[in-house]
Amino acid sequence: MELVSFDVWNTLLDINVMLDAMAVELSKLMGACIVDVVEGMMLTRERIKGMRARTAGDPSRALEESQEMLAEPLGIDVELVRRAAARAVLRVGDEIVLPGAKEALEGVKQRGLKVTVTGNVMFWPGSYTRLLLERFGLMDCIDKTFFADEVKAFKPMREMFEKPLRVFNVKPEGAVHIGDTKAEDFEGALRAGMWAVWINPEAEGVRRIGERGFEVPGVEGILEVLERIEKRR
């Protein structure tokens, strides 16, 4: 194994912490009830995730499309969505870092492997996510980041998984991707020929799924997966 690719949200960082902060800021900017804002954000997220699973939408406008899809049902200008996201990045604290995230990154890095982040974007740009990873010390263990709005593709599209492989000149079978979304992360990585690890909080332990797949209860499970892959060879 040469490279480990990590999803970001609900793998390294808690998406709910960011969304809650954004909802607070958006309700302030709108002068609206936060309950209505939260409902609008939840419904829009589900719509977008459904589109991504079907690889629908324009990959080159993944960020703008998502922001517009949130602004429309709330009846606001898209600029308020952008401002709320910016404020949220400034507002969140270290509770946004998920348990086991730093340990997983450090453990992989200590093995001498390349570490990348491969993340979709929704209401804020990848640069904001990179800022959070930097702010809370996670970038110290990450060699390179690949975000949908910069790659001009989104998971589960093959291009999102193949770009890091090309950059580091690694064959698919020499790389593993770990993430919490089965359609975007697990199935997308497998279709690209990589090893894939699905984070399922309900899993009782590390479990093999098929030829190149694993299920783990948390992100730190990647360390056991790497041991199993190495023993197999």
C-alpha cells in the first residue's frame, strides 16, 4: 500500500458542527427562525446527495449549484449562503474534529504512506475545509487535498479518485480510500479499482466486504485495515 485517501466530513470533521454553525449565522443574516433554516438545509442536503449518487448535475459547478439549491427554497440571494458559510468557519471550535481523526492520520503517516484528502463540496468551497484542517492541526499529516470544486468532479465519479493516483503515480490497487458515505466513498473507490473502507458507526468491528472492501466503526479502523491488507500480500 502506497497511498491512503480520506474523506473529510463525518470522517475527519463533524459535518453537524459545521452545519449547526452555518444555520445560526444564516438565520441571523436572514432574520428568520432557525428551525426553518435548519429544515431547508436538511432537505437541500438530501437532494444534493441524491444527485451526487446518480452523478447528476454539472461537476464544474458543484459548489455554485449547491449554494443556489439552498438559496432558492429559502427565498434569499446566494450571497447570504456564502456569507453564512464564511462566518461558520470563523465560529466553530475544535469540537469539529472527530474522535480518532488525528490518531488515524498520524498512524497512517508513521507507516510512510502518502496521505490525501478527497472531498466533495456542498455549501462552502474546499478552501474553507482546507482552512479548518489547517486550523486544527490535521494538515500536518496530509500531503495533498483534492476538493470537488477544484478538481471539477465529485464523488463517486472516477475522476475524483483517479486524480490523486495520477498526482502521486500510484496504481489503484496500491491505494485505499476511507469515508462514511457508501455510495460516494465506498462504491466510488471500488469502481476506480482502489481498496475501499466504509465507516459505519453501527459496525461491531472491522469486517471484510468483498475482494477489496472493508467496514469499520470509526476512522481509526483504517490502521487495522492496513495491517490486514499487508498480511494478505
